Amino acid sequence: MILIMYEQLTHALANENSIPVLTQSLKCLSLLIQATPFHRMKTGFVPLFLQHIKSLVHHKDQSVQVASLMVMEFLVLSPGITKEISNLVEIPTMGKLSKHTEKLDEDLDEEYLSGEESEILPEEVAEPTPTNNNYMPWLLEVVVENFGVCVRHPELKRTTKQVSIRIESLQVLTALCKHFQMLKDHLSIIAIVLQKELYDPQDEVRIYTAKCLDTLAHEMSNYLEIAPNDIEDCLHFWRSMLPSVITIIQDPSTSHVIKSSLCDFFSNIGVNIFEKLDHSDHMKLVELLSGVSCSEEPTVKSASVRVLAVYAP
């Protein structure tokens, strides 16, 4: 039954010309992805709809672009992510799947593993392009360029997409943080994107940017615990982000939600990075957070105190 639903939605993506129907089909696909135990199903159906998504993320209609990005967000966040999906999205494998895979609900309908589903033959899936500093996975490239940043020439400006597209792109980028190996060779260009969005006039964009930074710092810290030799790019990222984040927190017009999230970002700096920062950076952080800890806003005050506790010897 579930594969029939994928088949019908894939058909709609390929043949539908009505923008409202196409958008609704994408939203239905997002919901279906969240309910699909990919690790318990035969392979071969994901490439069929993904080939259309890769085109629809560039659709001329804003609502279609947003809905297409939403599909990718939930696909990347899938707790039962498979090697097939990893290859298609170009996510480097970590040797084994997420621990969440083993904790999925055991009461899922048994028909997922029987009937028509068991007759689907797996299709050939190309291995990801070998990683190097010049190659960026296609989904990450789409996200970055939605912010008006040219991947191959970051110094050049491109047209910035509408607010709704950028917000969903930030959510996709936040989802990709869970696969930090995919981002680690592109931290310099990601820093350009996040610095740019921190100064966006729309508070909603800035809130999602701050949350993305918090998640990225957390996943970076976890990654460095198992791969401490990869610290240089991470250190450069922190050094490039510090001035902007400090300025935003010091700005009286910055909302307490943004300040709180940015304090959480600082709390995830990790001992490996903190020890390698200059002493002047240490002093700037402590002075900033000491001042913020006197804030009348409870969420900001508690967030800054938590960070100071992390920095305490």
C-alpha cells in the first residue's frame, strides 16, 4: 500500500501542471516520508521521486520550491536513513546507521514488508562523488545558492530568494547538520551564508539562522570528539563567526529569542575549539556573557549563565 502511494505521488510530480495540486502533492510526500520506515523496505522507489525533486527545487513558483525543500528536509531527517538515500543525497556514511534506526516503533503495519513491496527489485544507485574540497553535494549547493551566495565564486553576488525559501533552506541546512561529515569541507562558505542571514531585516530569518548555528556547533563538537585532527576548518569557522555573533548579541534591538539561541551556540563551542582560540577571544566571550547574564529577560539570562558554567575551569 505504501509503495502505491509513492507511485501515485511520483506520477503527480512528473505530470501535474497545476501549481496548487503540485504543491499539495509535495506536502503529502513530506508527510508520507515521515511515516515511512525506509530501513525496512525494499530499495528502488526513492530515486523515482527524487529525480523530480531535484528539478522542482528550482521551480519558478515559490510555493513549489518551498514544498520541494520540505521533502528534502524530512528525507534527510529520516531516522531510518538507508545507504540508498545517503548515496542519492551524497551523505558520507559513518560506517553504520543511526542508533534511532533500532528504536523505531515495532507496531508498524506488517504490510510494509509483504505483498507488493517485497516484489520491488532494487535499482542501481550511483555511489556519491568522491569528496574533495572543490565538490559540494547537490542539496547543499541548492541551499547555499538560495541565499544569493555563488558556490564556485563566493565573492560574487546572486539574486537572493524570497523569505519563505530562505527560511526553509535554513531548516534543510539545520537538518544536514546531523550529517556533519557532509558539511565539514564547506564550513567557510556556510559561514558566509550564516553571517549574511544573521543581519537579515526579518526577525524570523534571524531566529532560524541562530537555531541553525546552535545545531551546527553541537554537531561539530560531537564530530571533533571522534575526529580531533579535523579541527582546523572548524576553528576557522568559529573565528569567522565570533565577531558577527558578538555584535548581534550586543545590539539592543536583537530579540531575546535570538540572543538566547546565540548563547546556546557559544555553549557548544567544545573544549577542543575553546582552548585554541586566542586569549583575547576568551576575554571577549567572558565579558560579553557576564554582561548578558544581567539581562532582565529570563531566557537570555539563563542561557548566558549556562555558557559561563561551561567555560568555567
